Amino acid sequence: MDYNFSKVEKKWQDYWAKNETFKTDVWDFSKPKYYVLDMFPYPSGQGLHVGHPEGYTATDIIARMKKMQGYNVLHPMGFDAFGLPAEQYAIQTGNHPDEFTSKNIATFKRQLNMLGFSYDWSKEISTSDPKYYKWTQWIFKQLFNDGLAKYIDMPVNWCEELGTVLSNDEIVDGKSERGGYPVVRKNLKQWVIDIPKYAERLLQGLNDIDWPESTKEIQRNWIGKSIGANVNFKIEGTDDFVTVFTTRPDTLYGVTFMVLSPEHPIIEKYADRISNIEDLRAYKNIASLKSELERTELSKEKTGVKIEGLNIINPITNVVVPVYVADYVMMNYGTGAIMAVPAHDQRDYDFAKKFNIPIIQVIKGGDISKEAYTGDGEMVNSGILNGLSNKKDSINKMIDYLGQSGIGKKAVNYRIRDWIFARQRYWGEPVPVLHFDDHIEALDDSELPLVLPELKDYSPSKKGEAPLEKATDWVNVEVNGKHAKRETSTMPGSAGSSWYFLRYIDPNNENELANKELLEHWMPVDLYLGGVEHATGHLLYSRMWNNYLFDKGIVPTKEPFKKLVHQGMILGSNGEKMSKSRGNVVNPDDIVRDYGADSLRVYEMFMGPLCDSKPWSETGIEGAKRFIDRFYRLFSDTSKIIDKPNPKLEKEYHKTVKKVTLDFEKLSFNTAISQIMIFVNVAYKENFIPKEYAEGIIKLFNPIAPHVTEELWNILGHDETIANECWPVYDDSKTIDNTINLPIQINGKLKNTIEIQLDSSEDTIKALVHEKVANLLEGKNILKEIYVKNKIYNIVVK
RNA sequence: GCAGAUGUGGCGGAACUGGUAGACGCACAGGACUUAAAAUCCUGCGGCCCAAUAAGCCGUGCCGGUUCGAUUCCGGCCAUCUGCACCA
């Protein structure tokens, strides 16, 4: 009898829903907890693509296994529902973006259920639901009141044509990615979150979490800590000074000029002393027209202007050196000013060459007539540092000296920038503040959630005003006789996703973001799975918010995600990224229709290691289906499943239970499936299978292929779901043979094997081994024999 | 440029702390069943040499090293992918 996957899969999906098989009682503290989480999807109009089920199946396997192992498992799902596509749909159709979003969410849920995931849908959340974003706004409000959410003037990438601010990755070659319109730097009042305040915490926290080393490294680089010193350079003829940040204070004797960022305030402060102030203003203007990307283009030749009438004094040599303005110095890093040491920094070297500035070597080595020398060496021309050859020593000595003489002090800088927290868009969380003439105030808790007003037209104005500006009744309010204006930009997509993992624990709580006792019990997330692309966005923002909420005593742990894993990308069958234009997209609906959900799950887990990118294969999915049919054929034949031991299967059974259990734990699903296949192949050759073994293997396979295994469990005479059964156990002693095939090598090359008793001593097997390879030892001189117990026997001859 | 990762048959991949390289699957080939096909079951399957077997030789990106023994450890290259990029 053939296995009818579509009928059986539907049957069990209905059963799970009806019986609430996977509903979690979060208040049941009697069992150990396990919180497995997927990065929730953006409900796009395309529905699920074939990459989604990869990660979702992996977490589902863990959730189902942990449940069978006696854990109280929290395995929720929700939707990151704010975003641009819904807004564009609204602009084009005039319908509310919520309509589009709800429709897509319904599609996603249908598809997720069709794949048999064990989500507890009673915990479902959506970031665009006012009941949810009430608490996003509430967190923002705390950040604002604590000075971490700030409304500041800052340079942004402005696209006049599109009327909006663009992020760096929305710009290509100084033009907008969409439309190819020019982008300029412009100062705008922006909401930002002071994530740099948490830089050190975020850096240190990486040491305590089980994340891929590469992802930690990406975050470390992004945070970009550098240790050095701030040094004050006196402006000639004044008591004023300019502070620079340097990581190499030990090269101070080699400073021959200073470079300021074009926006440095000292320029305007001394405008009347500077004879070429107009040139500097013009240069600043040109620089501002360049996008950040253009400005930081490495291959670009150095440009700059000398400041006429402003010199600074090297504080250690008292030599007067010139000051330049150049756009290779950024206002938003360090102090916006650098001390230039052309002999030992290639950028300063290029600049010095172009402007004919002297180059003084202070570290021995290299050939500074050709290029800057950035290696280590003995300090020369360096007063108190002369003769030192250890970089660390000379830096420390200089920092000590700077401190004692009041010229400077040790300083740390981070590359991480403020998190821009506003978009001139409609479909996002309203920022819960009121702008009064002289100050900004957060809304009272009783006014949350501040719900998005309905609009007739969702498009932004040409002038770059946010769509919410059109809701004049909503925007303008009177508070105690004073006029106030609501904020009209909305929060970015990353707002709602920065704390959603907390809300799943207590999704309907109307009084707090989640019950404290529940948070204490359930946090942190034990396993978090999602793509690498979130390494510097979502994963950093979430960590910051969680750290902040920890400081406020709201959540129990600093770090939200104990263990993080990234699934690899599923590529098209041609090895390229799936895309409509390449025509290599695989639709999960088609696969489920033609092969069944279990086949898709098994195939995606069998393709290769979870974390690797791997190409889709049409024949591969057929193979997965073939295996499921074979599995069904083997275990549905009740005449062969009997209550009687079969010693020939004992070892393979215990080996399989052991390997599958350990491999699941390691998320090594491809090798676990391969072991189940091996057992099936062996069992196929037997006349009968002990019922205990059949049931054990069905349980092992259940997390991967839940439908077929529920059906088989039922066929073997069980009325209740397999999901509440206990995970099989193995007997380690039964996984080992008492004889082994020992390889025999001559000069490290395999020549033969010999069957021996386990743990045999060299004495007992030596003669047998020699006999086995006697023909090869003839006339040879034995130099050495190496026997590694149960591993190898190697004879070295000449 | 800097940082991280990867490189194994025709293909996806396996190999514990250095110990029989290629598990498992796909593709392919042969056989059984069938009037036939599909499905299923069984067998073979890295390359070279050979009619074939035995034996032999080569083989985990490349070059070298350590070792009785290296896909695994070390040094140096090459290629691909990802992240950051004038960060002082």
C-alpha cells in the first residue's frame, strides 16, 4: 500500500491544531524550560521561499526532541510586519497597508502550517499590532527619558528626488539605488539611539555567549574599539588648543602637520584669523556634496586645503607645524582632527608628498623615500623614547609622559555610530513624543499605544515631509493651553524586532511588556536561529535593548540569545542565488504539493551542514521522498514488527539512537538522517524487527518527518500523538563490537586488515599480523613496529 | 587593503582528540520482477594500469615541513565567498 502523503499530512496537522498538542503552559515551572526561537519573517507578498523552511525545520527538530526529552518548550512564531513593501502597496492602491500585511500574514501562516511546524500559535505576535507596539513605544519612552534616545542635528544621506533619507546601503556610486538620483550630505534633526554608550558592554558581552566566532568578529569590528590617547595641540598665538585622537602617541616626534575634518568647529571659530577662509568654506561645501561612500573611496587621491593663518605647536617638540583641512578626516570619529605622522602612516604620507610637507622618520625600518613604514622598530629622533624598540613600551611611556605633563591622556574610541531611529514613512511605530516650542516631552503611559492615524494618501511630499504630516488633526495637539506637535517620522523596522523575543513569553499582557516572573524563568533564549545578514543590525540592536532593559531591572539577563546559529543559504540548482531574474526560484508550495512536507523537511536537512550554503537539487528532493516511502513501507508492515528480540539489529539500533541524539544536539542533521537510513537499510534485510526498535526509530525520525511518523505510530497501535512520548535511550555498551577490523600498514600505507578481539595486546596479535602480510615482509628489514590499540598496526620496513 | 570562512569523486556531502579517505544520498550502469513501462528489490560505481583477478601506482586546491602515519598540525602560496573599509 502506497503512502498517501497529502492525506496523512493534512490529517495530522488538523489533529495537532484540534488537540493543541504544542500549546505551551508558560506557568508550568515543574519541568526544565527550553526556549527555541526562529528569527521571525517579514511577511512579504511572495510568501515563503524555500530558504525559510531550512532554519524553521532545524528549530522544529530541536523543539520536538526537547519536548520528548521532558522539557517545557517555548517555540513561538510571529511577524516583523512593519516595512516598505506594504507602504508602497498602500501608496499605489490607496488601501491601508494593514490590509496587505494581514493578507500576507495569513499566507505565511497557511504555509507554515502546511510544513507541520510545532509552533504555539497562541503566542503569535505582530510588530504592527498596536497591542504589541504599545510596548515598543514604551521602551522608546524609557530610552528617551534616560537620555539614550536623542533628537539631534546630524548629517544624513539626503535624496532630494525621493524626498527621503537613505541608509548607506541604499546608495550606489553616490546615487540612490532606487532611481539613480543624486544623494547629498545634509544636516537634519534626527532621532538616534545612543548605542555607542553601550559599545564596551556589547563588546564584553560577546565573551559570554555561544555564537559563531565569525559573527562575534563582525560585531567586534563593527564596534571597532581602539585604544590610544587624546593629545592637545596648542594653537599658535592663543591659549586655545585642538585635541587629536591617536593610537600611536609614541610617534608624536614625527608629527609634521595636522589635518582637520572640513566640518571641524575650530575653523569657523578662528575665521577672522584665517586669510583663506572662503577656500575652506568652499572645500567644506564640495565635501558635503559627496556621499559618504565617495568620500571614503580608498583609491581617491588625497585632496585638501592648507589653513592660512592658523598653525599649531607640537606639544613635545614645540615645533610649529601647519594645519590642513582634508576630507579623509571624519568629523564623526575621534575628535575630527588628527596629528599627521607621514613617515609611518600611508594616508599622511600621500598627503605630505602631495603638499610637500617634511617627513620625519621616528621608527627605524622600511624605506620612507618610497612609502610610509608601518612596521615595528627602534625609536629614533624621539627624545625620551629613543632606543625603545617595543611598540607597547614606547606607547605606554609616552602616555605616562603626556599625563604627567598635562598634554594628553589615554583614550578609547569606538567606531560604532549612533543608531538612526527615524524614517520619513508611514508604516512604522509612531514616536511617542510631543514637540513643544522649547522642549520635547514623551507621552504619558496612559496615552500608549499612540496609534497610527488613517490617511487618504500615504505618499511622502516632494519636500521630504513624512506622510504623517498630512494628518493635521492628529499632528497638532493642545496640552494645557500650549500648542504641541507630534513627531511625524516613525521608527525603523529594527525597533519592533529588538525585543520581540521577550513578548512571546507573555504576549497578551496589558500591564507590562511581560510578566517579570515569567521573564526570569524563560530568558534567555536557549537557541536562536536565523541568517547572518543580521549580524550588525538586528543582532546588535537586540543586544543593546536587552542590556538596557537589564540595567532597568526589567529582564533577568544581559544577553538575550545564549546560543546563536545561522542557517546557510539555499541556492538555485545552478549554484547561484535564487532570484526571479535568474529563473531558479523554487516555491515551497509546489514542493509540498508534489512531494509532501516531510520530503521537503528531510531533504533540506539532508542537503548538507545547516550553516553551509548549498544548491537545490530536483533529484535530491525525489530521493528524500523515496526514503520516506521506504521508511513507511518498512514500518507499516505490521506482520514484520513483532515483540521478539533480534540480536542482529541490536548494535545498529543502539548506535542509531546514540548518533541521532548526539547529532541533533549538534544540529548535525544530515549525518543523523544518514544514520537512520543505514538502520533502515540493515533492517530491510531482516525477516522481522522487534517492536521496541521500530518504535524507537520512528521516534528518532519524528522531529524531522513528523507526519509520516505520527501515522506509523498510529498504525503500530497507539491512539495518542507521538509528540508526548519519551525520547528513546541507548545502551552505550551495546554500540560496540567485541571484535574489530584492525588496519595493517606498511610504511604508513594500508596493506591489509585483520579481525581481532577488542583491546588485544600487541603480543597476542603480532604473529597473526606478520602472517597476514608475510609476502610483503619477505626480504625486508623491519625497523620499527607501531601498534595503537584498536586503531592501527604499522610496520616500518626498509 | 584589513578581518573571517571555505576548498574532498560526475554532484550534495562523510571521516571521533593525527590512525582503513569517499559513510549516506543523487546521478549513472547492470540484474530481478513485468507483455512492457513506472514503482520496487538486489549489485556495482575516485582515477590510472590490466581481457580480468591478484598485485601495483596516483589521489582531499598548490608547494614545502613535522610524524611510523596528515583531509586533520605548522609555514608559504592560489582561488572562491562574506563582512568592514581613508577609523587616525
